[in-house]
Amino acid sequence: MLPTYYISHGGGPWPYMPDLRAMLATLETALADMPNQLTEKPKAILMISGHWETKKLAVQSSPAPGMEYDYYGFPEHTYQVKYQAPGSPEVAARVAELVSAAGFPVDLDDKKGFDHGAFTPMVIMYPNEDMPLIQLSLKSNLDPEEHLAMGRALRPLREEGVLIIGSGLSYHNLGLFGPQAKEPSAEFDAWLQTTLMSSSPELRHERIVAWENAPQARVCHPREDHLIPLMVALGAAEDAETTRVYHDKNVFGGVTASSFRFD
């Protein structure tokens, strides 16, 4: 059975910018190692990105998805990059079947392209662009319990060779980077590690649903779009042990950020 992951995916189109890529070298090393941590090669990746929200769930279903340059103010060449991994209509249909059976209305979307929450980590993990990649949206209500339930519905995929990855950022306040972010991000990260790595499954659930009570929660996540992918990954491996697979205390000049594996 495959694990699931919640990853901090970095900032903007960072793999295509040498200075930013150098700053995120620790993240690059962690992402590049993820395929080595698996006991079997996945038949596909299901990515739940913090950059795709819909009122009703949607699954990317094109056999050859395009690109979405959903970032602003970056160099012109970053709006020309291509990540040309195939999609998988078959896996998309299976994802839709599972979440629909759990009571979530869902659409198949054959127009959705890869957003940077998906293609930036994938270009490091699978640079040959040969791993099928499918995205599943977040529900725009960003409800923790609903997204945990979505994850539970997707659990059979782990036995079917599909690697589930929640892609966000464990700290996401675009207005607070640098030294001022050091203390709040470290406090929230410490809470997140305790919650995920040192709590019983029951307590972990209780704490993660009530994440807004965590130290510095709303400073670190003024809006929780980059935290909610964690709920899906965790729901699909609710009783699993947690391993921290990435940790950096100086991202963007002072931010503490982490990624986790559940298996």
C-alpha cells in the first residue's frame, strides 16, 4: 500500500528560477527523494493542490492537460514553461467514482491544466514527465471535516497504485515573510509536528479539525487554502504513522516549513 504525503511546494515557479531554486535547495532534495521512499512505482499521482478550488468537487480528466500559470510578477520565461506529463482519464473516473460514492457531487473537467501547486513539485520528483498526473480540486468551503472525509473516500487508491499528495505550504501568509515570520511560523510548525507525529489518531483528528486554535494559526494561514490539502492526505491514511520528510527554518528569509508522509 502506498503512503500519502502533505508537501510544502515552495513559492511560485521556483524550479525555473536559479536564485529561488538555490534558496529552496533543501526542499528540492526532499522532493527528489520522494520516489525513492516508495516500495512500488505508482501508476499515477493524484495531486490535491491549494491552487484549485471549486464549489462542487472536480477531477482533471484530460489525457494531456495543459498549463496554468497561476502566479504573478515573475520573469517572462516562467510563463512559457511546460510540464507535459500525461493525464489519466481512467484514474480520473475512478477518483470521481470514489468521492461520489461518499456523497460528494463531482464533475470531470477536461479543460483544467496543471497549476503550479502540481507542476512545480512534479518537475523535481519526476523530471522525465512520464508519470501520469491527475488533480482533484478542493471544495471552496475549505471545511476540515469534509476534506478528511474526501481523503477517507480516496483510501482505496493507495492499494490501487495511485500516490495521493496534498500540495500546499505549512506556512502561507503572503504578506508576512522574512524575519517577522520566524516566530509565528516556528510556533505553528511545532504544533503541527506534535499534532501529526506525537498524537494518537483520535487526538490528531481532534486537533487538526480545530487547527484554528493552534498557536499563531491565523497569522500563518490567514486563509487556509494551503493547509486544507493536508486534510485530504491525512484522511486517506488516518491511522498511519507520520514521518517528517522536509523541514527548513529559513525559507523566504525566516519561515519554518515542513512536509509529512503518512504510512
